[in-house]
Amino acid sequence: MSTKRRRPATADKRLAIHKHLAKIQTEIVKLRHDRAAVKREEFHEMSKSLEQVQQNADALRTQLTRIGQIQQEVDDIKRALKKAGLLD
């Protein structure tokens, strides 16, 4: 009758711990990869948002310039009306 040599319980525990650590490390790598993907997506989303803000700022600048031009035209008309005596 041959006797099989059995591993000590501590060796089984060490093996189980190593397997568990390997699973945890795999999960950590996966989470890091997923987080990197989120960072890229967030970056692209923020870039689009900043482009929209820039476009809005440009449109506002154009509108304010036009409002200034209209105000100048109104002032010129008022001055002409006052000079002609048609406005107090």
C-alpha cells in the first residue's frame, strides 16, 4: 500500500491565499483600465464642453459689439434730433 504524501494545511492555505491574491490583482488591473477609459471619456466630454463655452463666448462678444454699435447709432440719432430742435 503506497502512502500518498499530503500537503500540510499551511501549504493549502498559502495556495488559497495566492489564488485569492491573483484574483484581486486581476481585478485591480481591470479597475485601473476601466478608470483610464473613464478618464479619457471625461476628458473628451470636458473638451466638448469647453469648445461650447468658447463658441458661446465668441457669440456673446459679437452680440456685445453689435449692441455697442447700435448704442452709438442711437446716440448719433439723438444728437441729430436735438440739433434739429425735434428733441428736448
